Amino acid sequence: MGVPKRKSSKQRGRQRRAANVNLEAPTLVKCPQCHELVVPHRVCPGCGFYKNKGVVEVKSK
């Protein structure tokens, strides 16, 4: 089993973790039914449609 020869510094560990941070906003598209912004390939939370078909019934507020 590999053993480190020296103690790794706090800065080196933090730099390694910071490299994996994803700061991009999710891609959004307009729903063809209600024109609300939705994450692609998901059921629209506003109208309950997916691929122009009613999949889920949405409770009215």
C-alpha cells in the first residue's frame, strides 16, 4: 500500500477539491405547452407535460 512521504499541505488538498466545483447554471428550455422554463428531459412542474403528452396531474394552487 502506498504511503505518502510527506504531509500534504492544506492548500494542496483544498486546491484539489476546488477543481471539481461546478459553477455553471443548469440548462433551461421553454416548455412547449405553458412556456415555463424547465430542465430538459424532465416533466414540466407547471403543466405536467412531457414530450407533448400529459403525464402528471398538477395540483392547482
